[in-house]
Amino acid sequence: MPIFEYKGISRTGKTVRSTVDADNIRNARARLKKDGIFIEEIRDKSKAKQASRRKTASGGSVSVEDRAMMTRQLATLLKANIPLVEALSAVTDQVELPILKEAISDIKNMVNEGTSFNKALLKYPKIFNHIYVTMVEAGEASGTLDVILLRLAEFTEAENELNSKVKSAMLYPIIMMIFVTAMLGVLFVFVIPKMQAVFESAELKLPWYTEVVIGISGFLVNYWWLVGLIVLAAMFFFRSWKNSPSGSHQYDVITLKLPVVGKIARLVAVSRFTRTLATLLQGGVPMLQAMDIVRNVVGNSVLASAIDDARNNISEGESVAGPLKRSGEFPPIVTHMINIGEKTGELENMLTQVSDSYDFQVKTQVQGLTALLEPLMIIMMGVVIGVIVGSIMIPMFEMANIAH
């Protein structure tokens, strides 16, 4: 069914810009007129559908919150026994984000023409990732699409909540670093050069630490462009190294070995692994296929390799817990609970409990790290600024003594 984009005026006099789907432009005008919208402009977007789809699939940006809300709305409608096409149409009307609105409308049309829901989702990989499509496929096959979509919404919201906690906790240290860098820049580039001129006019012999501070200031003033080039080059080479296969693996190895940070990184990766695996298994995805998917969500090549090895052993008849334990990359409590879950037939529940526990630990660890970083950064800032100010003030006092 074609999609028409329009601009009009509502009954309240407010300008409205949106889209409407109809068999033809005459029906679109009639539908809008019935809704009380005076049409100023309307155009058929069906000819540009393929180009728009490619743009959305390759460059569209949809937030986790928008996708989770849309998924929950669709699950609620399907649970109320509303047919999929009608549910998608209702969700299209509810969604406000234009990119997501157009994608859902296009998916609805494809489903209405006979395409399966999961195949339609494949047209928009930037919006619906592999986990999402696989879960939907399992839900369609088992006839429990509403349940699967609800689990997907909960999974997406939990992942987003964990990421938000980590980001928000690290926001303060980042702001402090930016503030300290800016303050040091002002001191070295503007304040110290003026004081240097005063010292030179007084022909005062400066102590070595003052000479060092003035030297650093002079270098920054005269060669700031070189400092910028060095920083940009370092960032470029670091990203190139980190994005290379060998560099990425080395980076992940180093990250896991770092004190405090390495522990948090492992907790986050294990939490993603257990929650994603639990969600996939609850959705009816086979274990081997689920292991193929979860290796891509842990965000660490070391753990991904351990999962690959475990999958190969599982395909040969081994349990899940055994290979993970032998890898040495998963904490003993995780493999122990997975082992209990396999024996009792409650693997999905055990994985969910592990994930909830690790989410809490991540929150606690990050809060503890932030609480430790705040005083350390304040002390470091005080020491650095104190040294700089002292290097300037001591010669000033000597000048005052000489003047007397």
C-alpha cells in the first residue's frame, strides 16, 4: 500500500506534517479530510520507497528506548489477539520517530503482501539486529510472538539500563578531566607567559622548577600545532591498532587484566552473555544457534573465543558449563549455576539470575570506582595546580623582598 507524505492544518489551526497510507491519493485525501485536516501539500512516496528503505537501513538511527517502546506496544496488541497487520498499523500511528515510523509502515505492507515478519525485519538491520530477528523468527515458528516480543522489550530495556548506569557513572570523571585540561591550558598559554615577561624585566634568577614550568609554557605557546598533530596522530594510530584483528584482541586481553577496570569489563561481558543467552533460549532458539549469536554481543574477543570453543564442544555432546569452566574466562559462580541449571532443567532461570546479580555488581563496582576517582582527581588537580602556582609565586616573593 502506497505511503503519502502530507502537510496540513488541523482543526485547532496547528500545522501538521506526517504520513498516511492509502490505496491511492484520492483515498488519502478523503481519510485526512475525515480526520479534520486541511491539506496544503501531499505527495506519493511509493516511487521513492526503495531509496528510502536503503537510507533507513544504512544510516537510520533509532534509540534503544524507541525500539523497546515500539516492541512493547506491539507485544501488548498481539497479546490482545489483534492480527499482526492491524497491530503494526496501530503501532505505526503511535510511533513518533519518522525513521522508525516509516520502517514499521513498510514492514506492515510487506507482511500484508505475504512476507513473514522476520523476513521483513531483515530489510532494516540497523534498527533490528540479529538477535531481534532471530527471536521473532522463533516466536513466529512457535506461535508465541507476543511473548517473545515482550521478552525482547524487557531484554532491550535491561541492556539499556546497564549501559546508562555505566555511562552516567563515568560522566563526572570525564567532566573533571576536561575541566582540569582547560584550566591548565589557560595557565600555560595565557598566565605564565605574562609572568615570564615580569621575571625577565626584573632580571631575577629563577629556580629550576620555575624554569621547567616556563619551558613547558613556551613550548605550548610556540608549538601548540605540533601538540595537536601529536594528539591526532596518536588517536589515529590507536584506533587503527584497536580496529585491526590482532590489535583488537590485544586490547581486549589488556583490558581484562587491568585492575578494577578489567573486573568491571568482565562483569559487563558476562552479564550480556547470560542475559542474551537466557532470552534466546526462552524464545525457543536452539542452543548452538544461540551460542553463535551471543559471541557477538559480549564485546570482548577473549570471551568470544571461549564461547566459540564451548559451542564446538557442545556440538559434540558436552554440557554448557564444562567448556566454559575449562576456558578460565568465566567466574566459577557462573559455571556452577549454569551446571545446576542444566541438571535441574532451569537453565534459562539460572542464566537470568546470574545476569541480574552481575548487573547489580556492575552498578556497585562502577559506583565504587567513581567514588574513588573523584577524590583522586581532586587531589591530583590540587597538586598540579599547586606546583604551577608555587613555581610562579615563589619568584614573586623574592622580587618583593628585593624591592624592600
